[in-house]
Amino acid sequence: MGTFDLKRIVESISNLKSENFYNAICLSLSEVVGASHVFLAHVDEDTMQATTLTLVANDEIVENISYDIRCTPCNDVSCGGISSYSSGVQQLFPDDKLLVDMGIEAYVGVPLQSMSGKTDTILVALFQHAISDAMQIESFFSLFTGLIQREIEKDRFIAKLDFANQLIEQSHEAIFICNENVEIIYANTAFTNMTGYSFDEIIGKNPKILSSNKHASHFYRAMWHHIDTEGKWSGEIMNKNKQGDLYTQFLSITKMVNNGEVCYVAFILDITEKKEAERKIYFHANHDQLTGLTNRFYFKERICDLISAPSHQNDVNTHLAVIYFDVDRFQDINTVYGLTFGDKLLCEIANRLAYTFKECAFSRIDGDSFAILQTYQDSHELELVCKQINALLIEPFSIGGIRQHVTVTLGISHYEYNNVLTSQVKIEKIARRLIRQAELASLNAKQTADPYLHFCTEMDDKVKKHNLLVEQLTQAVKNNEIEVYFQPIIDIENNTVAKFESLVRWQNQGQWVSPVEFIPLAEESRVIIPLGELVLIKTCQQIKALEAQGYDQLVFNVNRSLFEFAEYNPERNVWIDIIKSQGVKPSQISFELTESVLAPENTNHLDVLTQLKAAGCLISLDDFGTGYSSLSYLRRFPVDVLKLDKSFIDEIHVDLADEALVRSIIQMSRVLGIKVVAEGVEEYAQLEVLTDAGCDYIQGYYFSKPLPPSQILPFLEQFARDR
């Protein structure tokens, strides 16, 4: 082999296309060195398999093969060293079946190192006769390893580019690129599908072709200022497609420099359905489903907003008032004419007053109770509002041929602004207090037959009763006089009792006190802390009792109040300590929380939930849809289960809007990996809809009311027999 041989190989590959390169160089090398076989092979160090890229046998390209390189000379080459055997290679590697099958006598192998210095390709020549110039062949092969390796690296780079292009084209996110003149120079398939424009229609166009004209010019100026100064911008924006349909998208734009040229890369995600679902959830969370008015939650939040509004903080002449009223003798109306008539009457009242007080946060607080939020400078203005309400209701309501006169009794509470800044927790307490005080003033007005009364400190009868009840509750908790009932939760798919919810019950001096009455008392007085611990202890004891009977897979939901989180100690979690001391598996306890725990200002609550999850406990979110309903919160907090509020379930079998909303929540929860419990199920028709919608668990009187401990085991046994 001389200069002529080297020149001949170089000439043979100089004008080759990339796809023929490996074949040509292996054919040329085989011819020059007189080898029976020459091949290039990729080596997988994990499987110890070599797969040929090109295989020449007797001067012909043959089908590629894969083989195990253990116990072969190729193994030495794959480790990075040149290996050659002038003769007797079969005897040196008796386990290499390939050498035997091909009748190989001599071997020369050269490693090819990648840019990272790793040997993953080898160049090998096999001879069916002994050779005398192995060293010369090694040197000759080494001349071409760099050239071959560059070709391999180029092919890999092209493959990566092809893969990247496929990812962009197959991406569900719409992607487009603009040049420095903000003209579209590239758009993927998802973009054309989303916008309705073909590539030819948008190439060279400014993206403003998508503008919905729903954003002011300063919005775009701010966006481009951020791109120019920060190099990127992202946010929600409303655009329109070719057909003129509006859609909401999450847009991300990044400014890049490629080979000295500026370009803008944009990613678009259509979030129209997500925004619509969030809008529906927000509406239902903040509006009364019967009357369409805003609800108590919204009303309280509106009070908080006005109390903390900077525009009012320094205005000593402006005050805030809550005007509360309910329908006189409404229970009698329901008794005489029925609940349906009563509901229609409430809707008519709401309709008659809504227009006049649409700017005053006119809300349905509860039942037949309404409230108006009013700013004023002189109390005389409030008296005029009360007279206006009565004047609007003076005409009787006509419903189904029945004329019904309505009177209301109003109570007024006041808040005077000051310059003292306060915390959000205190503001919320003020808001709750204003509502309670207005309600108390209304009750006193009924007793005195006044059309309206302002709250005053003399109205203390209820306060005294309130304080007495708090004291009695405190003693009941201290003396272990609190009972815990358990309501079954059914796994629909398996038709089994999967869970129980622990529900606290209190019998005070022979009379049952509603949790709706004493839980708020416990929260306000901080009795909720020992009360919650007592309920958890009794729940653990019930779990142990059932385990003794062979029921060791049941999960028990234990409610936790927002106020209990205030006692959180990162060094010692009392709830976890109780579970461990009772010998209960943490996975059998699911802490059930209200959505207020997820409020943005309650950032420390994430630490509590994370600690509970780390211990093995589950997290359930109660009354979903009535509070801080947001997917962003669900992503932040480690929630396992959502409980759909009963208000969503009541009409699900007769109201398509409610059904659609529930289905939407269930579908979104499934995407997030969160199970769903529907509570308050009382009818088979509701169960059918929920089952079809894919709900995981059912809780409600359809299966069972809350049970005292003595009835749990009989219920489980009976349920198993009835399956």
C-alpha cells in the first residue's frame, strides 16, 4: 500500500453524497487492504451489542448485523485501543462465533472517538488469511478515522435537527417565528390549525393580523417594552382566528439573536376552555344559584375590599354600612304555599331590588336573608335607603295567581374608616362582625316592631347567649362530652364502603346543638383547637376498633378548620403526634379542609399540608366550588381529593348547566390526578348522573346518614351482604 492506494480512496469518496459515504469508504478500504470483510459498527456499552452501519463481505455491501462483542477482539477496540492479530485470532478468541463462521484468521480494529472522547464506533477489517503488515493497516485505517467520525457527528446532528423539527411540528402548542421587522417567517401546524390561516396566508405578515382589538394600545406598548428590555414576555391575551372567533391564549414571546440577526419566537397555548371553566366555577362560587345574586362569600369579600381600599382609608367623612334584612314570617309562607312558591317569591324580591341596588353589592346571604353594602357620609342617607327598600316592596307579588304581600325588617351595622392599617385576618373578622351585627339589629327590630334599627351595644342579649354557649362548649370539650358520628363514603366503581367522614356532634343539656351554630363559636373562641384534637383522637380509636374486626383499609376524613392552622408549629405537628400515639397508619387519615385554607394570603399553610403529606396522610378539599376555586391553587397544594359542594349536586339530575359544571370539574380533576367525592347525594337520579360523569366517591343520605359508632359495624356488614 503506497501513495497510490491512499489517493485512490480519497478520490472514491470525494464526490460522494452523504448517504453513500460509509459504503464507499468501506468498499475502498476492503479492496486496498485485501480484507474479506470490512465494517463500521456502533457499540452500545450498556448491552455490549455492536450494530454495523456498513458491512462489506468479499467486495460487496451486505445486510447489516448485530452481535454480542463480549469475548471478542471488538470488545478491546470498544474500550478505546487499537487491536490487531496477524494470525490465529480464532484460537485467541474461541468464544467468538462470528470469527469461526466467517473463517477469519487475522483481525485489525481501530476505535473512533466522538467529540466527548467516548468510543462508540469501531472500524474493523477481517482476513481469511494471515497478514504480515498489520501495523501498516492500523496506521492506514487511522488516517480515515477522523474523516469517518466527522461524518458520523454530522449525521447525528442532522438527526437531532430532524427530531427537533418533528417535535415543533407535532407540538400541541402553536409556535411561530418573526424576523427583526416582526414579520412571520415560520409557523408550525398547530399554529395554522389554531388560527385558521394557512402558512402561505401568514408568511411575511405582522402578527397583528390575529389582533382581537380587545386590548388598548398601551397593553401592546408595555408588552414590547418588556420584550426589548427583558428579552421576553408572557401573559394572557385575547386574539381572533381567521373566521373572526375570539379565543383566550397564553402567549410567550422570546427575543433571540441567531447569527447576528434578531428574531422573535412565540409559543401560544389556547386556554379558552380553561378560562370558561374557571369563569363558571368563579360565578357559582360567588353567586346564589336560586336568585342569581352574589352570595354571602362574595359579600364578605366585598366588605374586606372596601375596608382595605386606599381611597377610603384617608377619607374620615366616608363610612361603611351593612343593611341586612329578611322576609317577615317567611316560614309561614313556605308552610302555606310550599317551598317552590317560597323560592319563586325570593327570586321576585331579588329581581325587584337588584336594579336599584346593583352598585351596592346586593347579595343573598342565606335562606330569605339579603344584605346591601352601602357607603355613606351621614346616617340619614341609610334611613333613606331603608325607606327605599320598603317602598320597592310595597306592591304585592303575583305568583301563580296568588298575590302575596311582603314586608322586611332591616338591621344596620357601621364601620368608620381610620388611618390604622390592619392585617387581612383582622379585616375578615371585621367583615364577619359587621354582618352579624346587622343581623342582630334586624332581629331586635323584629322584637320591637321597628321597620329598621341601627346596631348598638345595648343589643347584648344574643351576645350573652353567645358567651354562655362558648363556655358550655369549652367545658364539653374539656369533659369529653363531644360525640363523633361517621358518615359512609362509597366507592362507586367497586361498590364498597371506602371511607367515612368524622362529624362532630354536641348535646348540650339534653338538646342537640347544630354544628352550624357551635363550630363558628369554636373557631372564634379558639376552642376549635382542643375540639379538633378530640375529634381526631376519637376517630383514631374508631379506626382501631374496626381493625380489630378485620376492616383495616378504611380511610377516615377528619375536618380541619382554617383557625387550627394558626397553631401550626413546624417543630411539632400535634395532629401527626396524635395519629402516631394512637397506633394508626397515617394513610388512613384524610384531613378535610375548606377552600379558605388555599387563600393566597395563607402561604404558610402549604408547609402544613406538605408536612402532613410527607407523614403519609391524605388531603381532601371540602365544598369545592364555593370558595377559592382555582386550578393554580390545586397545582400548588398537595390535594388528593375534591369534595363537590352539595349545592352543585341538588339539581344535577334536572339542570343541564349544573351537570355540565360538575362534569367539567371531574374531568379537570382527573387530569390533575385528583379523586372526586360528591356529597349530599339523596336521590338515585343524582347517583346515575354522577356515575356516568366518572365521579369516584358518593356521600349522602342516599346511602346513609351519619352513624354513631355502635352502628358502623352493622352497616358495613349489611352493605357487604347487599352488594
